Amino acid sequence: MAEFKADVLVLGAGMVGVSAALHLQQRGRDVILIDRNERAGDETSFGNAGIIEAASVFPLMFPRDFGQILKYAMNRSPHVRYSLSDLPTTAPWLLRYFLASSPERALQSAMAELPLIRRCLVEHEALITEAGVPELLRRTGWIKLFRSDATLATAVSDFERAKQYGVAGDILDGNAITAREPNLTGEFAGAIHFPAPGFIPDPGALAKAYAALFQRKGGRFLVGDARTLEQSSDRWRVSGSGGSISAREVVVALGPWSDLVFRPLGYSIPLGIKRGYHLHLAPRGNAVLNHPVLDSDLGYLLAPMNRGIRLTTGVEFARRDAPPTPIQIAQALPRAHALFPLGEAVDAKPWKGARPCLPDMVPVIGKAPRHDGLWFDFGHQHHGLTLGPATGRLLAEMMTGETPFTDPAPYAAARFG
């Protein structure tokens, strides 16, 4: 069997791992990118709303409103669903999530993530240009619809707060909604259009384009099993389909599967899972959707992907590998058909994915506290597509001794003890 050697192994070829590999490569490191799949971007990075969320200052925290919490507890909210059978697994993490969502701690999380949010689009634009795929970035922003005066008022208040941190947007009345999206139907109290975020009409293709760029520049992409990671003398090794793969340093960028590596090494980082689903449908006739549109009160989003109109759901709290329960898709379908002229499903069945989340909704980026040469880059919650290139840059700067573009202390694994 062959033995492959490099300076750095990056475990995981989703948006986060591919971006880290590219930034390390740019700084002169010989990098091997490793994934269990033969193609990049076929897991979590494949299924999302496609938004590079440059306007999302405040992470999605656990609600503090009792009425909303009661709806969640009774499984009556379209935004969140859980299974009673999974509660023994998910409840301890949910408690930590709730505690981390106090107003003071939520603001700390927002300020920790803000430098990454501000960097996200600039880093994507540079990689998209270098990869030669300008067609995969649309500068449309996205629209958040509201069906009641109360939810609109809350959103406007949140928007006014976000404006203090440079977030731009337009508050839309019914006529303005129709002007931007003439094929939408419904009674709306209003909407907010956020123009700054980029939109990616094929997120999986973007991850593959970045991986292809990495390989064109001399990087190697190998199939391997991250669960076999072990430290031997001054090198880290994993088993690959073609032989042993080793390097002095290794980056764990496995998203929701990162615990399969860090737990056997003795780390108890509280990685939780928010599952989600999507389904592509064809538009009827010549109907066109110009922006990703979130039907905020009803808990689903429509996005105009290359494959069709992607219907995405809210959050499902369940074990990562539990069988799919696409109830939220079934609930959202009639509501989506009423909003926009949708035809038949393009996909044979809904896609299921898992978002890797820490209780404070801030990723872990940096050196592992107890192992030389071990680095972490995971836990990007709802923003893996958004933040991958920014956190990849930050990690590469830390690993190569450059001055980081922002203080890395808020992302340290040691914050969890």
C-alpha cells in the first residue's frame, strides 16, 4: 500500500474544509484534503438556502419568549420540530443552548461572530474569481416576508439594531413586495429586503469548484476514514482507500461528524445538531423567483436554485443519524404552493442534512488544547456556507504564524473547559 505525506491533512471536504485547505495552500503548505466521499460538498454543504449571509449580525439563538417556547414544546411551531424519542439525547444540549441565549451572552456571541460576517463575502468573491465561476454568485440579497403586524414590528426593531453594525436593508410594503417578486401571492404586513448578501444558486457546485481550484494548484484530494486518525510520534495518520496518509498537522473540519474524531481524543466539546430538509420543485409556467424568500411566520424558505425552486425547512432537533422524518417539508408544501406557483417535485425524495452547532452559536477555530499539531474548524451552525472562507483564512493565519485578521480568542475550544 502507498503512503501519502504532506504538511497538513484537512479532514472534511465541505465548504469549511475546502476553504481551510485553500488558505493553507496559499500560504505555502502542502495540503491533503480528505473526505469519505469522492467529491467535495456532497454532505451538509450541499443543502442550504444558498445565502452568503453578510447581513446576519445576530446568530439564531434560543427564544426567550414564553409563548414561543410553549409552541416549540408542544411541537406546534413550523420553525422547530423535535421527537420525544430523541429528547434524552438532545435535551442536555438544548439546556446549554437556552442558557447561552440570554441577552448578555447572545450579544457576546454576536460580537464574536461579527468580524467573520464582515469578512465572509470578500473572501468568497476572491475564491470565486480565482476558481473562475462568477455565474455561481448572484448579488440579489434576500427577502424576509411577514404576515402579521406584530412579527413585522419585531423584525423592524431587530433591523434597526442591526443597522448599528452596518447592516443595510429596505422595508417593503405590499406594492414594493410585488415590484420585486410579482409572482408571490398572499396577504403580507410587509417585508425586509437585505441587498448585501450574496446568493449561490448551487452551493454544492461551489464547494466542488473550490476543491477543483485546490487540485489545479497542486493540492491532493483523497478518500479516507477520519475515524482512523491517530498520532504516531510527531505525525498524524489516517487510513485512506489507497494507503496511509500522514502529516505533521491535521485540521478537523468535519462539521456535524467532528465529534467522531475529537471525542476519542478526549475532548468534550458540546457539539449539537440541528437537522434540516430541502426539496426542489419546478416553477409553473414562466413564473420566476428573483430572490431567496423567507416566509418568516410560516417557517420555510424558497430559493431559486439552478435545479429548481428549493424549499427549505426550519430546524429539527434529532440525533444526527436518526432516520429522516420530513414532516416539516410536508407541512410547508401547501403553504409554499400558496405563496408561489410551484409545479412537480424535481427530487425523488426530500434531502436531509445536519447543521453542526455549539450552544453559543460560535464556531470552534484554533489549536486543540492538549495535542500538538491538532487544529479545529467546525461548529459553524447555520453559516457554514457563509463563513467557510473567512474561518479558513483565520485558521491558516494562526497555523502559519501570521497576524490573524481578528482576535481568535472567542473561538477557542478551551471556552468549554
